[in-house]
Amino acid sequence: MKSRISLMAAAALLATASLAPTAQAGELYVFCNSGVTLQAADLRDVFMGEKQFAGTIKLQPADNGASQAAFLEKVLKMDAGKYSTTWTKKSFRDGVNPPPVKGTDSEAVEYAKRTPGGCSYSGSAPGGGVTVVAKL
Amino acid sequence: MHAPKRLSFAFGLALAAAGMAQAAPAPSASQRIDSLEQRLAQSQKLIEQLGAEVHALQAQIAQQAAARPAAAAAAEPAPPAAADQSERLASVEHQVEQITASSNSAHGEDRGLPLHGFADVGVGNHNPLTPANKGAAVGSVDFYLAPQLGEHTRGLVELNFEVGEDGGVGVDLERTQLGYQFGNTGTLWLGRFHTPYGYWNTAFHHGMQIATSLRRPRFLAFEDQGGILPAHSTGVWFTGNQRTGAGKLGYDLYVTNAQAIDGGVLDMRQAGNADGQVTVGGRLSFQPSSLDSLQVGVSALSGRIEDAIDPANDTRLNVFALHADWDSDALEALAEVYFFRDEALPGGGSHSSTAGYLQLGYRAGRYTPYARYERTALDQADGYFAAQLSGASYHREALGLRYDIDLKSALKLELAQTHNTDGTLARPDGSYGDALLQYAVRF
């Protein structure tokens, strides 16, 4: 009986362990207003203020505080401190303001939906009304 | 200053720096925290609103259920409680959407104008900019804002308060630029701006917190603080960059009012000049895709510099410069070299001079030790240098240590030795040592 309980516990642990990475590695959706056409390769430049127009449309990226850590890691490949410092330098040198920060996924989606040139990201599928540029 | 005194002073400063470092608070998470706290507060409000809605709904359902007679409930199956509930839930959902939309619109574009800036204060056996003074000193307080005035119209305004050699506070309209943005091609600015040559002048300028070292190389200092180049200009400037397969190409082209030397100091003639002379310049820089920590560039500028006191001493200033910057997570390396080929006007001879520096820094966590060597060899027969109070040659060796207290503030300690060479009666030769401490912040 004891050994059966141990086996079951081990199996449960293994199952949990195998499921855990899937649960932690959340997906990230980067999207823009439906009027914006962008390539995934442009995203770094858009969120670092290097690319400010898509065709004739002025881009207006917004960060999403709820998913920012994942975005910085997966798209910009930098930590929050470097992101802040890089933007301070960019802003001071070129007179470009850093993206505003949205508080939740739903705020980020709503912003991109209703803002011409708006782009943001979320940890859940954004639904209709926006164009998904990258799913990471 | 005698060597033992100098050493003990430097030791004292180092102790003070160490003490302050230990007493420093833990690093803040990021500048986003304030913003996130605001969002959190708003989310809490939203939750409270929703909670109130749910309570009200539950109370209504309970009242209706209690009021409805059991027999009547059995006799009329048409509007069941479940249907009523889902209708009300749909209503709540709709209200939530409206609250969310309202919350989002409150965070729309019209969020006011963010104001940022820098400030620095220090103490040392010499003032870092005016070596005749010693003790504690205020460096400068600098504010800037960058309004996006329309889809294509931009602004950049910077106001600087700095303390002069006599202790008086001077106010400079550092930058006042209004520009039209031509898509991703570039922006055409009109106004007063930081002259785009080399690297340092546009990269750091008054932002001491974003510069690793405690001060600028002396020959690149501001016009009234020992610099020999026009750090500010008033005119038209086109700037932009293009990403190509090989890397990012940056370009700058400007035409400005020609500067003048007035009272031994370069003046950018921001109200215009009397003779309509112009200075023309440009810069090209390149950042390879395969090595994006590296930037290399070339600059050039040329203009007729008027000597306000002696018109016979006007000069055609011709400068060519090279710069390189390596900025990775660990290593920072900066180098700039300037070649002058000035012509005396009218019809005089030409004079060659050079100036340059090399700075290396290594980021080890919060500590960044750095070293810099700077040297100028300025032809004193060149009227351009002879007329400037800061026109004598010099070389300086500096060792420093930067400590990042947190993301927005840094403490810097610098020990340096400066040697003034080929001076005149007004600016005699001589050497002096510096032990300097600076507290620099950004906000």
C-alpha cells in the first residue's frame, strides 16, 4: 500500500513537472491597430522609437505593464533598467517620448483598437479589431 | 596643492563615497513603479465598483426570489430565475465594458507633457569646470520636454540653470527646436540645438547622469567653460537615420549663424549676426547590424568666425572629426579626434591643430571604473585659438569610479591631473590635480 502511494505521488509530481513549463511559458501577442501594416522584424525599432511611421501612419506604441517583462525579454532582449536608460538617452538626444504604459491586457487591446497607429502587446489573445504582428 | 594634502583629500573623498555607497538604499525596481501603482489603484477602484455591482445584483435576485410566491413560480415557467440572472449578468458585462472603455480613454494621448531633466552637485579640491574655485558646488539643473505637436510637427525645449564662476546662476535656453518630421526619413529642425559633431556633444551634453564620467573632455566643454568648439548653434538642421541590411546609417546636415568670439568666448549668435555669415556642417554615423554596440562616424564643419574685438582676426574655421563609440553591457569605449585646418582672414595663412580623447569604462554591476586621456595641440598662431580664453593646449589624465546608487542616480569619484601647455601671460602654463566627487541624477 505504501509503495503504491509513493508511486502515485511520484507520478503526480512528474505530471506536475511536465506541465509546469507549459504553464510558465506564457504566450505574448504583439498587435497593432487594424490600419497598420508591420513586420515582426520592425517591432524592436517601433518600441525603441527608431521607426515612427508605417507608410503614412504615425505609429503610437504603448507598453503594457502587465506583460512588459515578457515583452522586454522576448522582443527587445533587455531588462527593465536598460530599457529605461535607453529611452532616457533617446528622449534627451532626439526629442522622442517613450511609449505610454497601459495597465492591463484589456487596456492595451482597447488602446490599439481605438488609436490610429496604436501598437501594444498582451499575454492573452487580443481578439478582433487589431492585427496581430507577432505571436511569441 | 602638496602631494600629502592631495592624497589625504582624495582618501577622504573615497571614504565618503564608500560610506554613502553603503548607506545607499536598495535599488528601485524601475521608473515604471509609479505608473504601475497608479494602474493598480485604478484596478482596485474597478474591482470595488464591480464588487458593488455584484452585491447589488445578488441582493436584487434574493429579493425577487423571496417575493415570488412558490405557487406562482410553479405556474409560470416562462421567465425562469436563470434567464433573469443571465440578462442581468449581460447588463453587468456591458457596464464593465463601459467602465473599461472610460478608464482607457482617461489614459489616452492627452496625458499632459512629460517633463524630464538632470541635476548634479559636487565637491572637490577644485571646481571641475572652474579650477580656481574649490569646495562644494552646484553643477547644473536641466529641464527638457519634447512635445509631439501634431502628426509631423515636433518640439524640443531645454532649459538649463547653471552656476557660474562667480556663483551667480545663469539661465540658458539650451535648446529651442521646432521641427517637421518627414516620415522615417528624418526631421527638419529650426531653432537652437546642440551642434551635431562627434559623439559626446549630442549624446550627453548636460545629462551628467547618463555619462559615465564626471565631466566632459575639457576641449568639448561648453563655450563659456573651456570648450573650443561651438557646442550650440542656431539655424536649420536636418537629422535622421535609415536602417539598411548592413546596419543603421545616421545623418545630420546643418546651416547655422556663424559664431563669433566675444570677450574671449565663442558665442553662437542666437539672435542672428550682423554680417549674415553662416557655418555649415554635417555628420555621418554608422552602426553595423552585426555589431550593434559599435558606432563610428565622421563630422565636418566650416564657418567664418568673427572676432568681435578685432575684425582683422577673423578666421575661417575648418574642422574634420572622427569618432567611435562602443557601448555594450560591460564595456564602454569612447574616442574622438578633431583636426583643425583654420585660415586667417582675409587672405592669411592656414594653421593646423588637433584635439582628441580616449575613454574606457568597464561596467561591473553598479560600479564602473573608467580612465580617460585627453590632449590638444592647438597652434597659438591661429587667431581662432589665440582669441579664446580656453585656446591653450593641455593634456589631462583621469581615473574615475562611478557607482550607480539606483537607476536614476549615480555617485562619481574622479582623480585627474591637468597640464596646461604653450600658454600665454593670460593663461600661463601649469599643472594641477583634481579630486572630485559628484552626485548626478535624472528625473
